[in-house]
Amino acid sequence: MDAVKVTLAGRTQGLEQMAWTELQYTKPEINRAARTYLNLLVSGPPPMDWENREWALYDFGLNAINNWRAVHAYPLNILQNNLRRAARNFDDAPVIAQRTKRLFSIINKLIHLPKMKLTQMQDIGGCRAIVHSVKQVRELDRFYAKKSRMKHEFSSRDDYILNPPPSGYRGIHLVYRFFSDKASGAKYNGLKIKMQLRSQYQHA
């Protein structure tokens, strides 16, 4: 994996500057490109021995993965703004953050979950709200369950407070499928965004 880290370094510079990118590939193309890219890095010859074919596969895979990452920026920004407004109903100064999943983290997840397709990942785009107490986490969770008027489609919920994993992680995860009835946003419909709800103590 060290060789993978070195190869990936420098190739993702500037990606975080991209915004409102449009999808350039079909989902089957993205999934196929991601697996080919992964196999090349993990099972292929070392990069110093690559020829034109390997570099062509590498570039195609990298472009497809990065395009899939980048198209999540628009719906992520919308959901993050919604989360910020909702959290302020229960905490005067919530900490809100957002990020798209790093390239290395995507590759690492595909390695550990060989049957997973890239387009099935629910956390390519993610945002979190850190509020003062567990009570406020619960209130924010109930707000999204019963009072939110979002048009985005609810996909799944994981309560890691009630059912904590062996790692000891705590929090609540909500996943939504983005939806917009505006032409500028409709092209991103269906993309999943994960929202994490945590208390300050849980985050620490």
C-alpha cells in the first residue's frame, strides 16, 4: 500500500478546488474504471515499470473516480447548509463541517470490501453537526425524522449511540438521496449524502 500512497500523491492536487462538476461517465463505467484502477495499483507491476497501456488505464480510472467524487460537491453543499440551519434550532453554536471522501480512503474501502461498487458507497459526500450534548443530538435526529420539510429522499439511519460498534464510536448517521426540482440541481438527483450527528464529547 505504500507504493499506492506514493502513486496517488500529487495526482489529486487541485481536486478540492472543483465545484459543481457534472457527471461525465455512466455508473457502470465508473464502477469498472474503479476496479481496473484498483487492480492495477494492488496487483499490477510497480509504477516504474508501467507502459502506455498501464498509464492509460491509470488515467482513465483516476479521472472517473475523481469525477464521481467531484459531482457530490453540489448536493453536499446543499445538505450541509440544511444541516447548519437545523442544528441551530437546538444549539446556538454548532460546529458544522463537510468533506468529500479522499481518494486513498475510497481505494482502501474497495480493497476491504471487494464486492462493493464505487457507486454504492454512501459516504462519498459527508457533512457533520457537532452539538453540545447527546440530548441535542437526539433532538436534531427527531427533527429530521418528524419535522424536516426537505425534499431529499431519506435512505437510511444508523444509531451508533444505541448500538455502538466495537471501536467505541458514537453518533447518529443519516443518509439522504439528493433531490432538486430545479434544472440546475436535477442533474445531481439520486446522489447520496451522509449526515453525521455527534455531541462534543462523542466527537472528542
